[in-house]
Amino acid sequence: MLIKGTRSNWRVPYIVHGFLMLIIPKCVFRLSYKRIMREYKQLDDSEREYVDGRASYYCNLPYGSSLPADAPSLQDHTYFNKIGGSVYFFDTYEYTRYFPQTLRWLQQPGDVFYKLPSPMISKSRLIPEKGQCCNEVIINQDKIRHFIFISDPFKWEEKKCMILFRGACHGKPMREHFLSNFINHPLFDIRDTAHDSTNPPEWRQDKEMSIYSHLRYRYIMSLEGADVASNLKWVMSSNSVAVMPRPTCETWYMEGKLIPDYHYIEVADDFHDIIDKVLYYDSHPEKVKEIVKHAHEWVAQFKNKHREDMIALLTLRRYFCQTGQMTYNNV
């Protein structure tokens, strides 16, 4: 949960926890892996179908996918040999430590909004076409920034009937197009938060806006930047409604499975229909409350930490099996 007025999760405890992980011998986690796999085999049919479905969604590599000959082994996955920042190391090491360290893998940190040449672990990917395999295998990374869920103290009726947006727009065409069209419209409270922005001064925010202040608004824009909209998770956990074009990228949150006008209000890529759609929903509060309800149901599935850990391990196991390094019969 988010403490009132803050903008993100607590970073210091997260980093401390990350370094504490390095102290515990990996053999302890190999034993834990066997226990978790036994728990997995004992799940009832519906729960097992759910976790299998999530793991196969994140890793839809075809069997026999190959890694380059120079792909590093897990034993090379150390803090001093990390690829990307600390969060990408800790968020993958949390799960790679459960597996034999001779297994090979590839990791692509950062925002992935393009096709990768080999099977790689990534935070995000382009949403594949239905039935399409892809090399981007998702593990929940940079979650201290992206996976924020909140407890909203305000009812939808108590919020302002306005569309709010705060986000870095410089060099992001969709966001710049959005601001240029609606910056002076009375239904919108929208600003560019980029510190290096060359956009007009009137686009810039006067001061940083906390998440708590966002919650005063009924409608909050979730616009993709480099990959996904980083605010989408906490917006959908609030009593406000996310408004956005259909997403093109996805993360562990499975943005590609969200249903338009069921989990969020969908608008056109050029935003030509945004005013009409928002005014329509504002005059039909019962429909808005249904969207909020469905959004909360979607968020709830990510709050079971033990199950999320199991799914992450199953996703990595699938990665190693589909690349021919393990078999599904292995415990």
C-alpha cells in the first residue's frame, strides 16, 4: 500500500532487502524450490490452470528455442557483474538463485518496446498477436517503480469531474500530441513533468504532484511513454478510472489482457473521442463504478505474494525448459 502523499514505494528498505538476499547461500533456495514445486503439484485443478496460464503467457517461447553460444550462466549473475541498474539485478536474482547456476540465460534490462533477437528475460515487451510466439520473456522487474497499489480514501463521487495527466512528454509523440490538443481545455488538468523539456513553458507543471493529489480526480490518463504507462497499476487500484488508448506494450501486469471499457475507458490513439466518452461515462456513474470494480478485481490477483513468486519460478522454469536446458519432469 502507498503512504499518503508519497510518489513511490520505499526505496531504501527495498535495496537493503536486496543486499540481504546475497547473504543467504543459494543451496537454501534450491531446497525451497523443491518445496514450492511440490506445492504447485498439490494445487487444485482451477488454481493450477491459473498459474500455468500466467507462466505460459509470460513465456510463450516455442520448444527448442536456442540461446547464443556465448550466453552467460546464472553463476555470472552477480551484483558486481549486473546488466542494468540495481533494481533489475535484485528483481531477477530474487528468482534465479533458486535454479542450478550452470543454466544459461539472457537478460535485457530497461524499457523493451522492440523485438529481441534471442530468448531474453525482460521487464516489458510489445503485445504479441494472439497465438504469436516471442523472444521476450517477462519477469516482474523495476517493480518498486511500477507495481504500486494504493488504498483510495475518496469515493468516485467526491472527486473532480476532470481528466488529469502528469508525465514526461519531451520526445514522446503521443503525449506531446495529447498536450498540444487539450492543454487549455477546461475539462483537462494536464502538464509535462520532464525536467529537460523543450516544450512550451505553459505545458510545464509548477510543482511536483503527489499520487495522493491525483486521487482528487475522477479520470486519470495512463499514456505509454517508452513502453507502458507506469501509473496504470495504481490508477486501477484507486477509485478513479484509467483513460487510455489501447496499450501496445505489456509487463507482468498483463496489459495485453485488459478489456477496453471494462477495466479502463478506451479512447482513440488520436484522442478525437476522449471528451465525448468521458462525458458519457460521467453521466452514467453506474457504468463507471462497474469499471472501477472490474479494475479492482484485476489488481487483486497480483497481491498474493506467495502465488506471484510461484508463477515467477514457473516462468523461469519454462524459459529453461523451452531452451532445452531442463525438463518439465525435473522437480
